[in-house]
Amino acid sequence: MRPSKREMIVDQALRVIGEQGVGALTYEMIAEQAALTKAGIVYHFPTKDELLAAVVDKVTREWDEEASGYLTDSFEESSSAERVTAYLQTLLSGKRTSSELVLAAETMAGESRHPAWEHLRSRWVSDEATTVWEQVAILAAVGLWFSDATEYLTLSESTRAEVRAAVRHLPRMS
């Protein structure tokens, strides 16, 4: 099935964000890359803020769906530890992209903070129920994502797999 124009616009916007940052996101750039007119983009997203919100919503929805797939029971029936483990699996899956990292960095904090990120985090990682070792594991997983996206450390596939296994083990340290 062919993606809708709205989906194509959101996908192209995420690509532009990954390559040049949120500040470089323009209707003209997306129109060129998506082979659409600027008017066609404005029809779907009258403001840049609406477009950016749609990109964040898409990414956080995909993360949420992926984390749900790691649960053996329904979300409601899963314990806090099971939810954290599923979220951790999502961070460690290797599916997180450099474009998502740039988007997260530019829309998770400050004036640009998008509420979908907080909703995602609070849904999967309860501040009250999360242990210190679960928090360390999440921070380590985010660090690995950063390293993979920026090539901060050049890890072989076998080393990366060992690091992921070690990070998955961290929540059991308590």
C-alpha cells in the first residue's frame, strides 16, 4: 500500500531534521524532496509547528507500538519492571535512528518541548516505581543510541551485541 501524502510529508520532514536539524525544516525543502508543491504541504500542515508535532507524534507512536510488542501481557496487566524492560528493549533494538536522535534532542526540552515525549516516557518509565538500576540501564541505552548515531565509538557488531546484553542485565543488579 502506498503511503499517504501526509505520511510522505512527515517522513521527509524527519529526514530533513536528521540531516540538517529542526531549524532547517522548511516547506520548500520538504516539497522538493517529497515531489509535492508547497501548497500541498501547507494544505496538510498549515504551520511548521503542526508539521513538527506530527513528526514527533509519529516517532513516539512507533516507539510505543514497538515497546508494546515486547510485553507478554497487555500494558495494563504488565508490571512496572516489565514495562521498563520493554521500553529498554525498544531503545536497544537498533531501530532508533540518527534522525530520531536529532528530533528528540531538539524537541524534548526547553521551549520546544513536545508533550508526546513526556507522555511516552511516563507511560513506560514510572518515576516512583523505577529502580536506580533500571534508570542506569535506560541512560546507558540512550548513550548507546547516541554513540551509534554519531559514531562516537566505533563498535563491531559483536561488541555492540555484548554491550546491549550488558545493558539489558543492568536492571537485575538491584
